[in-house]
Amino acid sequence: AVLATLSFTVFFKISALEVSGETIYSDEQIIEASGIFEGQNMLALNTSEIEKRVTKSLPYIKRLDIKRRLPSKIELIAEAGEAFIGIKSENDFILADSAYKVLEHSDSCNCITVIGVVPENADPGEKLQLGAQTEKILTNVLNAISTEGLERISKIDLTSPVDIKLLYKEKYVLKLGNDDALAYKLKFCQKVAETES
């Protein structure tokens, strides 16, 4: 009992914080967002809560590992996230990663653009809320694109759930109908497009 008490009151006080991993944020920003400070007891850290706090307040961090380096050092290992889709809104693009976490609102989009959907919530650091049906259709489309290895899809049009369209190689519009048998439809459309090129 004495040793346990000493461990949380006297020993294992943090005297150094180190950040590794390449992100768009400075080391100071990551440390500040973590809430960890020198003099704090490293054994008392709730690492899962710290990771949640950092990845929410600094959206372009996909994952944060907190390593305790005894006796007194903490290492924060940040993994950078990246935009996977951009939802076209009236005034900007809502950039989100592959898990639909909103990264930022931007004037431009260098990833797959999605049009024809209106998010219910698009706050940076939070999950993009598209509605269950729309999210299901978008997920099915993205999974089919990945399965078929189509790397040059630049736009997904979900204006109508029964008339899904994709822009392929910036010149072919692939009309897929609804989201049934998407992998088969994409394979067929890709073959037709290749014969036309």
C-alpha cells in the first residue's frame, strides 16, 4: 500500500515530453491538446481519453500513441490523417477521412468529391453525419471502388439513390443505378470505358 501510494504521489513524475511523427501541427500544439504537463504522475494518465481529446481537437491527427518511458518521460507518437472525400456544400468542401471524421472546411478538394448530399452535422473533429441510408450507400460505393481498384474516380454523385453516377478519368460518367451489385457494375463500366479509350 505504501509503495502504491508513493508511486502516485512521489515517484514517476513527468519531467520530459517528446512528440514524434509528422503532422501539420507543431509539437507545442499536440502537447497542449493532450493536457499532459510536467510534474504530473505518468501512472495516472488516462491514455484513451487523451487520444480522444487530441484527435478531436486536432482533426488531422488520426491516431495518438502515448508511451510511458520510465522513470519520467512521456512520448506522444502522432499518426497523420488525410482527406479521403470532400462533400460539396453550398460554400465550400467538407473534407473527411476514410472513417468519416471531419477534418476541415476548405475552398478546394484534392480527393474524391461527393455531391448531392446534405450532412446533418459537419463539425471538425466529429464524425460526419450523413443519415444512415446515405452513409450506407456512400460506403458501398467507396468499398466497390476499392475492391475493383479504380484509382481515377474523381466524383461521386448521390443526388438520387437510384441513379448513382461516378466520374472516371475526368471524362467518363459511369451510371450505376442503385447500390446493388456495385462491384459487377463497376467492372462492366470499366471494361466499356477501356474499349472506348
